[in-house]
Amino acid sequence: KLIFFTGPLTGTTGSATTKIGLATKSPETRQYLCSNGGGFFGPHLKKSGYDGLIIEGKADTPVYILIEDNQIKIKKGGNLWGKTTKEVNKKLKEKVGREDQILSCGPAAENRVRLSCIQIGERSIGRGGAGAVMASKNLKAIAVKGTGEIAVNEPNKFKSVVKDAISYVRKSKANHTKYGTAQYTAVMNELGCYPTRNFQTGVFDGIDTITAEYMKENFFIKNQACFRCPVACSQLCEVKEGIFKGAKSDPEYETIGTLGAVCGVSDFAAIIKANEICD
């Protein structure tokens, strides 16, 4: 089974009420897999009137699921099979409005790669190979558009609590807005615990060209946010020159680390491109 569930506050006016959780059996570990993702899929599922989805069995041919409020349709997806998640999102975006209202899996999942992800736009439900589980069901994507309202108890009190929370988060997470999780790159290297060259050492000698400050100065375009998030930690970057010119992605601490220092790569443009391919 492939199980997706929202939380009690998902899709409300509360700040950063974006998450959807996933549970399944991991093809990588053969054990229980728990992961989650952001974007707008969870809130729109909730606004459609559903707390979650439980998917079991396998379609005879490739399909995708389209959810529009309280209507669920299983549609032919043969024309999507073999396509990257970006290509799938571009096509299904016409039906729901935003790419991060779509769950999709790519060619790696179709080929049962045991660490393949499920994408929510450019966000990932990562680790454990949930993408391979999804593709094994001949399910290429799930797209959702919800227009309903989510009622809360004591709405005026809830509104007041949310206002205070937003004010606190904007102050306490100011560096997340400025640099995202990339802010920890130089810190971890300074502490001597930054995984480098496949974990052979904890210090990367090419650190100066993969720090958050270097990213911000040379590649940053704009901040991006998940549903109702006042922090907007995602740092959309673009390569402006060289062989990777035009590549766009939003590198985070883990991305920069695994595609950078762990591989011995200090070229931030290459990291952006590799991140784009992974997305």
C-alpha cells in the first residue's frame, strides 16, 4: 500500500501548514518507510474534502489520478510514462494550476531504482524508494485541486495565535529566509563534521565556493515558499554563464553536501545543474 495523510492543521490559515506524510514499505530497506513533503498538494487534498489517500493494487496500464474537490478520476497515463517529473508537471499543471499540486514519479521510479523519490513540484518525498512503489502500481502521478474551506474551532482565537506565530517565525528564522538551509554548510565545515569525499573526511577544502554567501552573491534569483509559509526558505538559483548556463534549482544543505563535498565538487554551477536533474 501507498499511504498519504495530512495533519489536523494542513490547509488551514495557520503558517506553514503544508505537509503531507507518506507511509509504505521501502524497496531499499524492506522495512517501514516514513517520509513527507511540502508544496501545495497536502493543502489542496484537504480542501478537496479528503484527509488522506490509501492506494493499493496495480493498474493494468499506466494511469494518473485527478482529484477535483470531491471528484476522483483515474485517467489514462500512457502519454506520461517515460517522461521526467518536470515534463509530467508541465502537462498536468494545466488541470490544477500549480506544479506543486502534483505528485509524480520519473523514469528512475519506472525502472524500480530503490532510492527513487516522489516529487511534489520541485519538492521531494525522499529516502527509501517511495517513487519505485508508486511506479510499480503503474501510477505516474496524482494531481489535486481543492476549493473548499477548512473550518477550525474558535476561529478568532486561532487567527490571533497564527498572527503571533508568524511574527515569531519571521524573526527567529530570518536567516532561513536569507540563506535557507545552505546557511549550515560553512558551519558544519568549520566544526569539522561536513561529509567530504564519500565521508573520508569532515573538512572540505573547496568550501569557499559552495557556501550560502557564495550562492547568494552569484546565483540567487528569488525566494520560494510552500503553502502559507512566512519564511520562504527555498533559494531559487540560476547559472548565468558557462557550460551549465540556464540551469535552475533550489539547492539546500543536503543537496549542496551530497552533490558537492561528498563528491569532491566545488563548482556551485555544477551542483545547481545536478540538483535540477535530480528534481
